Amino acid sequence: MRMMKIAVLHGAKDLRLDDAPAPVAGESDVVIQVKFAGICGSDLGTYQSGWPTGEPVPLGHELSGIVAEAGNNVSDFEIGDRVILNPMFNWVGIGGPEGGFAERLLIRDIVSRPESLIRIPASVSFESGALVEPLAVSFHAINRADVQPGAKVALFGAGPIGLCLIIALRLKGIDDIIAFDLSAFRRERALALGARAALDPRERPPGDVLKEMHGTDLYAGFLPVAATDVYFEASGAPQVLPEIIDYARSNSDIVVVAIHKKPVSLNIEMMVAKEISLLTAVGYPTEMPDVVAMLDGVAPDLAPLISHRFAAEDFLQAFGTACNPESSAKVLIQYP
């Protein structure tokens, strides 16, 4: 029996490369030879807390690869197809029995759930393919608020999802983007991807910065507030949302993309008075094919998004690197 290594989280901060049998496709399954896999912010969050059930769980859901095996009942895919994973249909790496940080990955019952995989054309590299998932998260967040060209946008958190939001916003014709992040490394990446400015919120209150850069409106006829149209909260910092509500203008939108692990107290009275729309975004119900089509057309420069590439045997080192926001953005794992 052929063996391989697979990344399994056994508990909080207990990530191991376990030995496991290489998967074999059943009659309705396919096996993917993984080419690239990205480390997601949700992987890092799960690493810190452990899986809610306390059970060991394999990680990895941002990936590209080639169909290496296909069962006799499979007609939608064939050996050699270049594909990316859509984990919303199979829970790979997010609680299911399989994880994508492995040389080979079993996709169960592709016959019933063909949406689990999406073909990518030859014009889209496997490296870019592994970035489709976080880009789709960002496009979905933008779609939730229906952000239009000309909007003034503030972004809190320039980690991988925040950086993907900058890419997606620019592709949608929005270029007035003010980003805030504690990491100088990530602020530089935000600027390289097209943010108008990228600032440290500890140096100057974001509300003051936005009033200066986006202009001011008057709330209730006398109180100066920022003229920012849309706020994206991708940092997970608990103080960000209450502060935004204080200085946001009437009829502005707040889109929460970050996973907040603890309750946040909000001034609902002020939100109602200003008619602020508070939206949340998770996943990508329809956006992954759109991102693939975008990459097949006028593809953006994704280079500033990727900070590190590691070989599969150095996975644990790669994960440690991804845990440090001062020196990493998107970290990719390349499989042989």
C-alpha cells in the first residue's frame, strides 16, 4: 500500500504530518494530484483553537491539481483535467474526512456533486488556480454590498483576504481604497496591489484619516463624519466595528468578512439613526467560476499577494511562516 503525508490538526496548536494511505477512487469518486495549496486564514484560526468537536481534522481547502484517477461511474471529469476545488460542496479541509494539504486528495461522489471541482483552462497556472478560492471570497463580499465604481472604500486588515479584496475592488473599477493594517509588510503589499494608501491605525485614528482622505459629511446637520461609502472589516479586531459606527456617514455599508471569535458590542441606536447597513460575507455561492473566467481573460498581477512558496516536505515550516503577519501574506505549498 502506497503511503503519503497529510496535515492533520489533532488539537489546538497541535498540527502534524500524519502517515496515511494514498487514496484510491471508488466507482463515483476521483483522486486529485495536488499541485498547489494555499494556507487560509481559517486554517490559522482553527490551528489556534482546535476543531470545535475536539476531534482530529485534516486541513487544506485552497488548491489546484490534476485528475489522476476517475471511477467507472464518473462522466463529468476525466484523467488529466486541470481542476480547482470548491470545498463548499464537499467540506474538504473544513471538517470533512479529507484535507487538501496532501499529495493526493480523494473527492468523494463527484457524480452527485460535480460542483465540487471546477476546470481551469491552460491559460490559468496551477499557482493562480490555488488563489481562486480566496479571490472568490472577496468577490462575494463585494457583491454582498453591490459596490459600484467610484465608491470610496476603507479596508481594515490587509492579510490574504484583505489583499484579495483590493485586487477584486480594482478589477471592479474601484480605486479609492484606504487600507489599515498593523503590519508594515502587509501594508507594502496593499500598496503594490493598488490601494490608494495603506496606514498603521496605531499612528493616527482611522476616522481622522478617512475624513481627511475621503472628505466629510455632516450627521444630524452638525457632526462631521467620514464620507466613506463602504467599509470592509477583514481584521477580526474587536474595536474596529464599534469605531466605524461612530464616524461612518448615514447610509454607508459595513461588510464583515473576518471571523470574530468573541462577541462584539455595537451601538445599535447609532446604526439605526444613521441607517447603516451591516452585512456579512462567507464563502462564494456563485463566484468561483467568475474568478476563473477573470483569470482566463484580463488577469491581474497576483505576485504581490504571494509572499512565500514552500515545498511539500517543508509544510510545517510554511505553516509557521503563515502564522506571522509581520512577514507573510499568502503562503503556498507546492506538491511534486
